[in-house]
Amino acid sequence: MKLLFDENLSPVLPRILSDCYSECEHVREVGLAASPDTDVWEYAVRNQFAIVTKDSDFRHRSSLRGHPPKVIWIALGNCSTRMVEGLLRHRITEVTEFGRRSESISGVVLSSAVVNGAPACDVLVSANKNRGIEDDLH
């Protein structure tokens, strides 16, 4: 699955996750730093990327417009790059499955409860453009 990391996520994530997700880019690497969401969305569509973001605007756009592109919303609040990395590594099976699914599911929300600085309980929820957040991929 090709991942495009939004500017609200660290630009080091594509490099440190390249062993799990071989085709990763950050918006800075493709000339989209500080670009409007519509530009990022269109780039992802043209280049067949899923957008990885902490920006709820992309989640809302995905639920209204559907896919492409698919959207992976990281709902961790204020967190470290290491926590985002850990969440994406831990959920690689679900993220990969989400990428393969072709039906109207347009986005997933990844979140994690944190205890003593470590993920304690992860939740993966899919957003269906016709029904809102309902489908569970686990």
C-alpha cells in the first residue's frame, strides 16, 4: 500500500517505516509542504496513495467523497513520532487489508490508549462513505 504522510506527521516516518510499507512519501518530499488539503488529496488520487494524517478534515472529506484516495486517520492526539510508528507497525495487517479492499470503505481511524507512554489498546475502525464509521476490520 502506497502511503502519503501529511504535514502534521513527522517527515522521518516514510524512512523509518520503509521496511513495513515500501512505498511511502511525505508531502514535503513531493513539493506539497504547506499546500491546501485539496492539493494533497488530488496528488494522492493521481499517484494512487492513501493519505496518512492526524487532520480530521481529511477524514471528513473521505466520508463525504469516498475514495480514492483512502485515508488513514491517526487519532492519537499529541504524541511522539515513535508512537505513530509503533501504531502503524502494530496494525500493518489491518492497514494492508484496508488497502486491498475495493468496496466503498474510504477511510480508517487508528487510535491507541496509552499507559505509561506505551500503546495499551489499539482500535481500528473503518469509515464507509454511505454509513459513517461502522465497519470493523478486525
